Amino acid sequence: MNKKRRYTITFILLILGVLLALFLSLCIGSVKIPMADIIESVKGNPVKNDRILWDIRMPRALAAIILGGSLALSGYLLQTFFHNPIAGPFVLGISSGAKMVVALVMVFLMDHAIGMSSGGLIIAAFLGSLISLGFVLLMSRRVTNMAMLVVSGVMIGYICSAVTELIINFANDAQIVNLHNWSRGSFSGTSWTGVYVMAAVVLVAFIWTFLLSKPLSAYQLGESYASNLGVNVKALRGLIVFLSSILSACIVAFAGPVSFVGVAVPHLVKSLLGTSKPILMIPASFLGGSFFVLICDLIARTLFAPTELSVSTVTAVFGAPVVLFIMLRRSREDVR
Amino acid sequence: MTYYFRTEALTVGYDGKALIEDINIGIEKGTILTLIGPNGAGKSTILKSIARQLSPIAGTAYIDKEDLMHMSPKEVSKTMALVLTKKLSAEMMTCRDVVATGRYPYTGHFGLLSDEDENKVTEAMELVNVLEIEGQDFNKISDGQRQRVMLARALCQEPDIIILDEPTSFLDIKYKLEFMSVLQKLKKMKGLTVIMSLHELDLARKLSDKILCVGDRAIDKFGSPDQVFTEGYISKLFNISDELIAFAKEKNIL
């Protein structure tokens, strides 16, 4: 069947894309590491620069894969939840809410000279996500218009960012450098411990989401039809909120807010697949997000090396036009 | 005698406020029951309550002697299927994809369709004459085709009862007739019970077996079309003033 071939080709392309981007991320940098060296090193043979490879580049690339995927998946869940193609963790202010709480907790703990574990960071970010999402949900009761919902999300994002700036003002100089880098969004300095924690959390959230493919496919039709098909809509909505928050919390906790991936990637992947079936979209969005963020991170750290751009700057350059494109196409469809 | 579908002191409404009280009706299997009445009277509210989209305020309904309000969601989905006025959102879905969603209660954990499911989908599409457009995008077909695809989707649930909320609203006369003829066919071939609301009184009168007149706050009348459509009754049900009746007579409308 023609469709099945298209799905298979899309998945092969996505997997190859991620592998290629991973190799490039490992090779390219201030020190060039040839492909042959990487292969040797994976085999366990010692090579020149293997500390750079294993201590710096590998965890960073893996973080981009895990977090990029979870960001795209979180966006896909939110789009499904709101029946709105431009919903996403950044656009709806969820990332900013997470950022606010993480900053608050960081400053407070640093003042008391308490270090923070990555698990604690995730929990703080998760709470922040839930707070923002709660506001957006309240808004969505009153505004049904797609654009208005996004505008209110952006406003919530601004408020949270303003509060974050305020919090940073109370931090001492040493903390500011840290906080500032983090709040702009960057994968630099990811540790292996961080990779293990994020991998565990994201893996569980991913599998859980994947198991929800069937009810999600019914939910896509609209809530009345879903409940007629026997779906417990209330419980499902709660689960979507929980999963999308935890997924976007992960990225904020480890890399700071990264913009537009959640909207752009699911849209692009959907066009590639030619279907919106969750059972295909869930893994495809994840792979697409991994690829997209890996490439953006590579650009962010190599374009003006040794200066690093924030990942969010790069993702915005590629992601925002896609969002504009979706909005323009939607408005044309509305007129028709 | 016992009816196939009946309601017992059913009171429906929103947020605890009763809109229509004390509905007691019964119909036999394979009946087409049509709800008529002025806008806002509560036709949709009744349909939603029967379909379990809205909890009734009091009373209950029985299907084949089983209490509807105590059935599991899965049982309900295999017993009743819906066709609503509100458009189903289908992004990048072909007509066949949309119809296949009706198989939901019968598929496994991941919702994959078996060969048997595929056959049922084809059969349902054939029955309502939409098989030739199965590959087309659901958002790009005509309103008449869309309504029939929705009907095929409902049939895939293999329901005993189909509930339709103003299914002919956006259709022109040709599609209206086409849709109604399909409903009649389903009733005869499958013994399907149909409960729907209609705006078109002439269609309701000619195609229904039973009519339920939903008036202000209560059921006004329930019976066969001949019992319901009596001289002067419709103008009373819709609260049409004498002045308007005179106007209608002059222009020969009613």
C-alpha cells in the first residue's frame, strides 16, 4: 500500500537524520574529531581527544536528542489537547512558567548554599509548567478563538519572564552568570548524571504517551465523539496535561526554555507523514524534535565560535516562520 | 407492552436546572422518532441526555430493558452512535479514515484495524454510497457527502440506535432527500432505530413513525405523524401569532 510506504520512508529518513546529526555534533567543534576516531572510540580503543568526545560532546548531543524529542512531543500533546495547531509549551507560556519557578528555587537554594539535584530541578519546572498551564486552561474556558488563546499564552509568558528577571536581580553576581546562561537556553555543560535522569523521565513519559495513542485518536475528532466512542474524556485531558507538563518541564530544567520546536516540528512531521494519526505522530514527532534540536544546537555553538548562541535563538529562526506559515494557511482556510 | 427504547420520568437540563421535565415515551425497534419544536426548546438537550453526553437531572432511559445510565461507556458505544451538528474535526484524514474511527470500540489497545474491521468499514461506506470517495480528504468533500460519511462512521459502531442532531441542516433539497432515503433503507435493512431532531416539518411528517413535540419546558405531544399534525397545532407549538398565521395564509405558506 502506498501509504505504508510513505510512513516507512518517513521513519527511515528521520532515523537517518538523527544519526547523521549525532555524528556531525560529535565531529564538529573547536577540535575536529574524525569519524574514524569516533568509531574506534565506540569500539573501546583509545583515541586522541576522547575526553572531549565522551565528557563534553556525547552528553551534550544526547541531551539534545532526548530533550528535543520531548519538546516536540509536548507540543504535539498540547496541540491535540487544545485542537489548535499553534499551541506549544513556549507559545503558551508554559516554558516561561517553569523557568520562573526554577529560577526562584535556584536563587533561594543558592543563598542557603544548597546544591540542587536534577530531579529537584525537574520537579520545580513541573510545578511551574502546571501553574502556567492552569492559567491557560482558565483562559481557554473564556476564549475559544485559536489566536486569542495563543496571545494570552504569550502574555502569561511575558509576565513569568518579568518575574524571573526580578528574581535574578536578587541573586548575587556569581549566580547571575549561571542563571543568565541557563535562562537563555543552552545545552552546554550537560553532565552524564543529567543525561541519565532526563533519559529515565522522558522514556517513561514517552511510553505512557504512546500507550495513549488510541484514546488520543478519538479525542482528535472532538470531545463529544470521543465520549460517544467510550473514552473517559476528563481523565484523558488530565493525563495529557500531566504528560505535556512533565515533558516540557524536563527541557526547562536542563536547558532552559527553547522556543518554537514544539509547534514547528509536529507540523513539519505531519506534512511528511501525510496523516495525523497519533500512533505514528508520537514517535515521529520525537525523532523530528531530536533531529531539529541537534542541528540547531550544532549551529548555535559553531556559527560564531568560540562565542555560543543560545539554542533558542537558532530554533526561533527556523521555527517561527513555520508558525507564521501555519497561521496564514489557517486564516485562508477560514475565509474559504 | 414493553418497548424497545423508553424513558422514565426523564428530566433534562444544564447545571442542575431542569429544561424539560418528566419525559415518558416508548418506541419499538426499527422506529424513526423525530423531535420537533421551536429553537432553544431543548431538542438537543434531550438528544444529548439520551446519548449520555449530558447527565439527566432525574429519571432514566432503558434500551432493551437495560438501564442506560448504568451501562459502561464501552457498552454505550456499541449500542448508540452519534451524528452531531457540530463538525467533526478531521485533520489530514481521508473519508475512509473518518469512517474507520467508528470501529474504535471493537479494536485492540493500539486501535489497529483487523481485516474484519476493514470489511465492516467498506460495507458501511457501500451502504450509504460513499465508497467511491473513500480516498478523498474529509475536509474537501461536499456537505451532503460529509453527512453520509458521518452516517457510515456511526454505522461502523454497529449500534442499535443512531442519534442525529439536525442532520439535514446544511443540506440542499437533493441531499436532504438522499439522506432521508438512506435512513429509511437502514431502518428496513438493519432494523435500526433512529432518534433525531429535524427543522423541516414536511420531512418529519412524511418520514417519521413517531413524532415528539418539544414545547416550552415540557413535552407537548407524542404520537404518530397523523396524531400530531392536526389543524392549527403547529402554529400553537411554535407559538406563531394570529397575525403571522393570517400572513402565512395570505401568502399560502403553511
